[in-house]
Amino acid sequence: MQSLDSSIDEYLGFWGILDTERPNWLHPADYEIVERSTDNATHDLQSYFQSQHWGSYERNIVHSGLIPQPHHGDLRGARVVVLYANPGFGADDYWGEYAQPEYRRRVHQNLLGQFDMRFPYLFLDPSLCWTGGFKWSTSRFGAVIAWLAKERCAQAFNPIVSAHEFLSQRLVVLETFPYHSRRGVSSAIVRKLPSFAAARRLVDAFIEHHVPVIVARSHDLWGLAPSERIHVCPRRRSQSFNPESAAGRFLLQALEG
């Protein structure tokens, strides 16, 4: 069996070949499929607000001018891996990446598996509370953060910040579709993408090395059945974690494991 570190190296190597000088951030292996099958919106901050894509809620719009977010968190330090669908999209993503150089740097570092040691899961860093990613993360994991602040971090100077830090250093999220899209793309498109194949191989490696996995979205694409170390959430669009729910208890147990 290949070591988990080797599997992570292969996965990060897949993303490490992106040419940052190109006008879009599509992986070369995905490019033809995405270009042929979606509305590929390659914008920067100014061109987005002047484009037909501004404010659109149509499906299949892919914002390839933004850095992909196929994963979040310290892959090598994962205590639990949560599987979702795609990184979503908001207009503030363009403002963040094109008007905030430090934020853009950190998003790019995340893609390469490099991160802030205190908050490796980027969107649990309170200094990024203005981002859509932070708002999404705290809406999904907020109840777990509150529980950690009360039950595990109560003696800290700021229990809430300490709880964010604790979770950020242990949680990994993987996406089926790595590119920004407000409503995503069809499963038929995702299945063809080499980037999804890379993510799926990494999930298999985590499972082989006994890292707990939670299927929160895209159940059919991930194709995992419940087991001792795999929790499959009910099929709903907005899957959040509460310490009183089965998913929340599984998550907390994994964090402490």
C-alpha cells in the first residue's frame, strides 16, 4: 500500500503544474472538457462587473479567472475529511483575489498545499471573516465551533478564536468540482474531469489509511457507503454540523481521535 504522504504528493503535484501566467486557472487536463461543456467565464475584477455574467444565476457558468479551490486545510494533518461539491461563487471572490494581494497569495498557497500554520484551513481564519468562504464555513461548522469553545477551549483568552484554530488545524474539505461556480455543473461533466479523478484517488488514500470521512454533498459522485469510518449525511443542499446530530458527533469524535 502506498503511503498517505506519497498519495498527497501525487495529488498536490497534479495541481502544482498550473501556469500562473495564463489568463485562466483551468487545469490543462480539464481545459478542453470545461471549455466545451460550460460557459467558461475568464474575467478579472473589472471585466467581471462589465460582463454578461455579472449577477447571473445560470448553471454551468465557471469562473476560471479565479484560483481553483479543490481542497482546504492541511492534507497531511487531517483528522477528518469532509466531502462537498464545489467552492461556490460570490462577487466578493473577484474583489478578494484582484484587490487584496495577501488574500490572493494565501488562496494560491492553499492550492499548492502551503498554508498559515495557525489557520491551515484558510476560511476558519477570523482575519478573513469578510470572505464568502469564511461565511460559508462558519455557517456549516459554527455549532461545532461553539461547542469546542465551551467544552474544549473555555480557558483560552478568546475561546471562539481558539476553537477556530483547533478546527482549522484538523479539518480538510475536498470538492468534486474545483472551480468557482454559483450553481455548479452537471455530474456528467464532473465525472469526465481528471481533477475529479485526482480528488477521488486521494479520498481512497485517506480511507485506506483510516482517516475518517464524511460525505456531505455529491453523494452519487463520491460513491461511498457508510461504514465505521465513513459517515454519509442525509441528502440535503445545505448540510451543516450540529453536536447533537449524528454527523456532528462523528465529526467531533474524529477531531479528538
